[in-house]
Amino acid sequence: MDTLIIREITAELMQKAGEIIRNGGVVAFPTETVYGLGASAYDDAAVKDIYKAKGRPSDNPLIVHIADVEDVEKVAREIPDSARELLKKFSPGPLTLILKKRHDISDTVTAGLDTVGVRIPSHPVAREFIRAAGVPIAAPSANLSGKPSPTTAEHVICDMQGRADAIICSGKSSVGVESTIIDMTGLVPTVLRPGGITPREIEEVCGSVLIDRHITENVMPEDTPKCPGMKYRHYAPDAEVIVVEGTREATAKKICELAEKADGKKVGVLGMDMADIGDMFISSGKNNKELASVLFGALRSFDESGIDTVFVQFCPDSGYGLAVKNRLYKSAGGNVIYTE
Ligand code: TXA
Ligand code: MG
């Protein structure tokens, strides 16, 4: 398949991308979290092509993207007041709400569930593209299944050239990890996937919030999480990833020790201030918000450089800490070393 690479954001080219969607095509587009791989949420065959392009298991539903809050009625029904309040406060932005699905949304989008994830991205190019398409856009992250989510157009081209009809290129995704997913169909809002909007912020609006236990546990339990995607090994680079968790001083010391002992292996470090150890160092910035914005790109860069083992310095905090921890634990497949 020939993939149209759109490198310039003009009204004409956005119309062209919208037309590809209306004709049943698949288009990758930038958002503030990660790049998405979109098709019309009303077009069953086009949505099936997304699963095929990614190699994604068909039991893992997609999020539906709209440009404006008023369009939520086109996707969902029985929308509770608390959901409307969350939308008012945090949309457009890195938030996905799980709501009761409207019947005209393809069952392939929701993997047969009666619920649907709805998100209004804040990225201006995403919103222009969705408006040009004129339909709600079903889209997972635009990576090959199992690979880290793409945060630059180059990542998307690497994974999706020849698999998507078009790729809209824009700069780097600013948030860097996927949206916070909140299930609004139960009595109490429940965080199914942590992201840029924190449980504390949700609680301030809704009065209470639960956190799905699959987020906080470091083991993959046998039972099925509410968010089907959480059960798959994700965010996985080719390199072995080892997370070193604790205070800044203790983690830095531990990584230095481990890097020295890693004889014969090419060692990569993603951390704050250990630049002179290992074969490749990538700075994680000074807090978890900054770490989130570089994490997936760093994992891809280590692979490109043939790194065997990656040590990641992780110091929990109350902001992006939970979102980063969830992605790190998954890419490490449970390989976590705790220090003081
Ligand atoms: O930031 C994001 O959310 C990005 C950008 C492109 O918007 N999208 C994204 O999509 O991360 P994806 O497909 O990679 O992850 C969607 C997650 C999956 O874990 C899926 O299981 C869950 O959302 N999900 C989708 N619909 C659901 C539903 N009805 N109930 C529970 N979980 C759902
Ligand atoms: Mg994904």
C-alpha cells in the first residue's frame, strides 16, 4: 500500500485526509498524548483495517475521538452529570471517559462491549483533522502492537508506512503517555489507565474515585482487567528494561553499581544525572512529567542503538508518577529493583 505522507498542515491537505477517512481509509494523526491511527467509527471495514495494520488483538477496543464536547452525544448515551463535569473541566485534553455506547458505533470499535471510550484531544491538528473527516474517529495509538506508543511522526512512519493510507506529520507529542481512562459507568468513577490527569484531580470534581487494582499491582494477574488493553505486554522495546525505584540518591548509586557489573552488555541509562555511565545516556528531565514526555522516544532510541540492557531511574511522585510507573513496569515486564 502507498502511504501518503502529509508534512504540511494546510486546509487543503486536512480536507484530503478527511476525504480518505470518509472513503474508508486509515489515517495516522498527531495528538498531545501520542499519535493515533484513525478510521471512521461508523465504518466497520475501516476499523478492521486498523486492527490489521497494528497487528492488534480484536478483543482490545479502540477509543473514539471527537473534536467538540457537544459531539459526545454522537458516540455515547446515558451520560451522567459527573461525566459532563469532567469533560467541562479537562476536555479538550488527555482524558478518556468510558460511557454507554450508542448503537451506530461499530461493534468492532468496542470489541463487542456495550461501552465506548470517548476522548477530545487538545492538539489543534487532531481537531482540524476530525472536523475535516466529519465523523467520530476510532483510533488506538499508531504503533505496531506491543511496541512503545509513537510520540513523533518518525516513529509513526517507522511502524506504519505501507500499512496506513496516510500519515499526518506534526511535531513531538507534548504529554508523551496515553490519556487517563476513567470508567464512568459504575457508581464511582474508576481510573482504568493512569495518565496526565491525576486521580486527585478527578476526585476534586467527582467527590470520589477508585483506582483499578491492575494499575497498582506489579504482577500480571490471571483475571481480566476492566480495560482489556491493560493485560497485554506493552511498551516493550527489544532491550531488557530494568526499573530502579526509590529516592534520587539511592537509585543513582544503585544504577552506577549495576552498570559497572554489566560485563559485555551494551548498557543504556534513562535517568537524571548519571550521564557518564553506560554506553548511552538519555536525560529523563527533573520530574515524572518530563520523564513521561521522553519515555517512549527514549525506549525506541535505545533499540536503534543496539542497547542490550536499559536501567531507568524512577522516583515516585504524586503528579505523573502513577502514569509513568504503569508504563515503566510494563516495559520492564515486572523487572523492578527497589532501593531505599
Ligand atoms: O491518549 C490516548 O488515549 C491515545 C491517543 C491516540 O488518543 N490512544 C490510545 O489508544 O492510547 P489505545 O488503543 O492504544 O489504548 C486504548 C485503551 C486500551 O487499553 C483499551 O483496552 C481501552 O483503552 N479501552 C477502549 N475502550 C474501552 C472500553 N469500552 N472499556 C474499557 N477499556 C477500553
Ligand atoms: Mg496503545
